[in-house]
Amino acid sequence: MFRAKPEQSMTQQSSNETIIAQGVKVEGDFHSQGDVVIDGEVSGSIETTQALIIGESARIKADVIAKNAVVAGEVKGNIRASDRLELLATSVVEGDVETANLSIASGARVNGKITMGEVEKAE
């Protein structure tokens, strides 16, 4: 009566998203080919070829490279977003920012140089 669908492999089911939850601390160089969500602490460097979301509880001491990024937490390091960077009202950035498109909400704090225009893409 009903036919079972063939099972998909785990790689096909996964959305290729990495989550660093609140209370988790990561030290070292972090590289990803998919989306990254950070609510914990990261020290070192962060690089993704896709989207990066830094939550309100996140504390980052790292240089950041992403295609698109949304920041609600604290970043002590340089940020390079090749397409778009959005700084929410709760964000604090201490470092230089380089992006093609920038959105800064009222209340966001940036202490560093901002460069806008064509940005080299993360590989």
C-alpha cells in the first residue's frame, strides 16, 4: 500500500551547519565549508565560505573570514565578509572591518577601521 522511501545517507540529510553552543570554548583555527553559528567562545581564527552568525552570548577573540556574517555578540579581531556584514544593536567589534555591504544597527559599537567595496572571497 505505502512504499518506503529509500534511505538517504547522512551527508545528504545534513544541512552542513556547525553550531558552537553557549558554554562551549574552542581554541585554534576553525575552518568550515558550511554555515557556522557561534554562541560560545572561540579563540584563534574563524573561516567559512558561507554564512557566519555570532550570537549575543558569543565572545570571539579571533580574526573572522566569511561570505556573509551577522554579529550580535563580541568580536575582538578583524572581520572580513566578502558579501555582507550585519552588526546588530548588541554587537561590539574591536578590530578592522572589511566588507562589500555593511549594515550597522543603532547601538552597535565598532572600534577599528571600516573598508567597504570589493572584498576577496574566502576559499
